[in-house]
Amino acid sequence: MARGYSINTITAIQQANKELLGVQLGRLCTDKAIPVSEIAAFTGVTRATVYSWFKGHHAIASKHIPKVTELIEKLS
């Protein structure tokens, strides 16, 4: 069973630059309680990478942008 997001993670996502694609995805996933593990499996990256995107620490590599964009469209 997937765990929920910690308050620290939610706060970090809320404080991150909302113009970043990864942060936008993070906000949608926290709002809809979608586990990081599902996003990682769909995009083919690690959970740590997804958290890094969500918090705006790293940009999404160009090869992953189409899948992330697809997810954002489906979740919006």
C-alpha cells in the first residue's frame, strides 16, 4: 500500500517554482494522492528523481517531458 505525502514534501512542493513542469506534476499528484511510485514506473525513473522534480530541485530531462506532459494533461 502506498504511503501519503509527508507534510515536509507537501510544503516543499508548495514553495517551489510553480512554473516548473515537475512542480506542476507534484502539485497534481499531492492533490489527487497519486503515489510517487506510480509516476516513477510510468516515466521510467527512480522515486528519488520524481521527488526531485516535484520539489523543483532538478529539471526534467527532455526525453521524459512527453510522458510528464501526458500525465499532467490526464490529471488536470
